[in-house]
Amino acid sequence: MTPRDAAALFRSYRDDLLGDALPFWMRHAVDREDGGFTVSLDRDGRVVDTDKAVWQQARFTWLLGEVYNEPLFAGAAERDEWLELALHGADFLEKHCVDPSDGRMWYLLTKEGRPLRKRRYAFTESFAAIAFGELFRATGVARYRDLAQRAFDSFVAHECEPKWTGERPMRSLSIPMITIGTAQELRESIGLERVDERIDAAITVIRDLHVREDMQCVLESVGMDGGFVDTFDGRLLNPGHAIEAAWFVLREARHRDDGELCDLGCKILDWSWARGRDAEHGGLLYFIDARGLPVSEYWHDMKFWWPHNEAIIATLMAFAMTGERRYAEWHAEIHGWAHEKFRDREFGEWFGYLHRTGTISSTLKGNHWKGPFHMPRMQIQCARLAHSMSSPVE
């Protein structure tokens, strides 16, 4: 990848973000009547469900604040609108998304903002934290910094693990992984205190408990002491989650200029790529069994949009940090396959769900899980990486 190649790649990611992904969601998802965002959309932007998942309220608010604060996009004509819509999202989060009885955040609301459901885990709070953090960074309003800190404190204090009996309790990769990503965002937006300590603790859990040298894989769930549990849950590998963790670790290595962390991130990427890559049909499988046994989830061999987004980031980041040619080749492979199969060239944005062969399983562009987050975040991260490797861009 030459500097000229990297400059072209930068323009591609920037233009896809600012000319396709963001306009799709700004055009179709903004609810001017009841506030917030309605993201359950069909391929053409038609609303198919008006309930509002709070994950998506927070994630879209974060995205709008993130692009507003990104120097690479400072000349965009839509910049004022990004901030206005980020404030629109933050207003809905403040007014409707917190349960006053315990301070925890709801998971699902009606269109008008009436609560429907709360989940046992606190990932809603982690996404709200980064959303409010970007609003503080954009506006300097202290209330947003305080809301970001409060949401993050609620996330780390909450017992997120499933309510196991004492017979065979397990812990999940998702909690330390999201802790790293959230803390990294808040370091940039609000200057989160003790951030290195928090990130180090989460990386230690991943390295010491989930990364298995003997099996050359990253286990999604392990015993509380990191022991291998030979069951459906214990054998489950989620290549997308592990690859997302890989680039969070690589991002930290890049921030600290830490070679050992870089090696760890690359190891996680290497093993997860080897396990998850579908050599027959291309792309990444959703679930794999660590011992090669059948997986219990029936969607295990489908292709979801977000693991491909995470792999596009991780492979480009690994190449930027190591210069190893295989990472550039992996990036070109996963970028090309994902853009060919997921991209909707008629109505914009990406489909979320494909069959193993790469054909469309559902025309949904958004639901309670998919929305304006993984793909735009990929475009932002890859634009930054490509820009750092590029020749001067006109």
C-alpha cells in the first residue's frame, strides 16, 4: 500500500461516510415529532417499527458528536446540522432514557419515550457515556461531562455477568472489551480519570483469561478463573467480538507506543481471522466452536455486517502499525467482500444480514441492534488510519 493508495483509501472511507451513511440516517431516522431517532428501517428508509432502542439513541448521538469533533471533517457543510442533531439525541436521552427509581437506563422505549424494557446488563450506559462525552467536547457544557461520567460509573459498577448459580459461573469477553473502548473514547472527550488503570485491568482480563495459547483462540465465555468450560457456551467463539477487542488493544498500543500490546492485538486478530474466515464463500462466519463441534445457534454461519466492519478496522490498523503485507492483503480481501455483498447501491447504507453464500437474508437497514454505529465508526477509524499513511490529500 503506497502513500497514494492510502490517500485514495482515505477519500473512499470519507466519502462513503459523509456522502452515504450519514445522509441515510439523517434523512430517515430523525424523529422531529417525539424526539430521538427511529432506526428500525427497511432498505429504502421506510420505518418498520417505531419503538426506540436506547442503544441506538446513544450510538447515533455519539456518531454525530464524533464527526462534528473530527478535524478531518471540519470543512463539511453539514457540520452545524451534525451538532444540532447530536443535541437533539442528547435531549431525548436525558428526558426519557433513565429510570428515576434507580438511575439505570432503559433498553427499549415507545416512540413517545415511554419505557418498555430494561436489560440486566449495562451496555446502554456505556453508549450513553460516549455520547455525552462527545457533546461535552463539542460544547464545553459541564453537564454533559457529568452525565458522561455518571453513565460510565454506572456501567462499571453494575454486575453485568449473567446470574449464574454457584455451580458453574462464567464471565464474558464483552465486558472488558466494551470497558476498553468506552474508556478510550472518554479519555479523548472528558479526560477520564484513572483511564490507563481502567484499561490495563480490562486488557489483563482478556489476556490472562480469554486468550488461550493452548487452543490458539479467544474464548467468548470462560470460568471465573479463566478455565475452559467444555459446553456450548464455553466452546463458543465469536470472531467479530474477538476482532473488535483486537483493534481496541491495537488502538491502545498505538496510543502508548507499546510493542507488547501491539503483539497481543495482532495475536488476537491472527487467531480470530484463522478461525472465522470462510474460505469457501468469503467473509466471516458469526460463531465457531473452539473444538470444531456443532454450534447450537442456528445463525452461526450467517454473515452479519458488524464483524466485517470490525475486521476492516483491525486489519488496516495492524498494517499501519506493523507494515506486514499480510494485513494489507487481509484488509483488501475483507473490504472488497463486504462492500460487494453488504452495500446497497440503490438506496444507500448497508444491509445487515446475509446468508453464508453472501445473498441477502433481510432487507433491514436498522433494528434494535443495527443502526448508525458499527459501519460509520469503521469509516471514521479507517479514514484516520488511511490519512496517517497517505500522501497529501487535496
